[in-house]
Amino acid sequence: MNIERKEFLNLVGISIGAIILQNCMSGCSKTSDPTPAVVSPITPVPPTTGGTTIVSGFTGNNLLSKGVIDFSVDITKSDFEILKTNGNALVSGDVIIARTKTGNFLVVEKACTHQGTTVDFVSDNSTFKCPNHGSIFNSSGGVTNGPAAKALKSYSVAFDTAKNILKVI
């Protein structure tokens, strides 16, 4: 069977187009979404939402779009029990709640001030690191390494050890 050059190039072009189309379509699927970087030893926990959403062990507001951050979490409840262990952290609404290796709680806004990527808690030195461009923030949210130039907003915390309730304001 002899294929003329024009017919051959036409078939090659269609094949390449099909491959490109397949890659484009699979790149848009929900299953190809990248998993956010997690700095050990953080165990990823699904974000919780504040406001009117009812989450076991949560009361108040953890969303900047809904006003002042002011909430409480019961760390004995399943959505927050990761915080019972020193060195762990989780994202809740627009903040990241971290428990240092010494047992202190830190709460800062989750979005890096450079480009909005969710920061990770680094338990070894109680800092927050942006996995996108490497900005590092100290335990109170101050920038220690750019490219971020503005600090993360830090929130006050009070922990009731008898009730295992963390209050964030």
C-alpha cells in the first residue's frame, strides 16, 4: 500500500492533534489538580468553614469575608483533634492554626502576602513557609525571608486546658 506524502502528513497532523487535545482535556480534569505542598509533620486536614456552616467543635467566624475573625474550637472534636498533638497544624477558613512542639498555639492568616498561596507550618522552628516562592514568616507572622514584603496577620489565642477549647480573636 502506497500513501502519498500529502495523505501521510494529513494523518500525522490528525494524530498529533488528537494527542494534544487529550493532554489539554486531561489537564483540565478535577483529578489532575495538584496536591498542595505539606511540610512534615503536618497531617493534612480538610479546611473548615466558619459563619453559618456547622462544624463539630467550632463556633464563631473564621472567614475574613464575613467580618472579624473570632472563633472557638474544641480540640477534642474530630475536625480539630489533630491539634491535641504538639507540632501539628490545620487550615480553618482563612487562618492556619498551629500547635508548636512546646504546646503553644499560633494562629495566622493562611494566605501568603506575596501571591496568596496557603502557607505551611514548619514545626521544627515554629515558622510558616510559602511553598510557592519560599517566603518564610516567623511565629508571629513577620517576614523573615521574601519575596513577601508584608507580614501575615496574627491572631490572639487563649486555651482553656480544662475544657480543651481554643479561643481565637
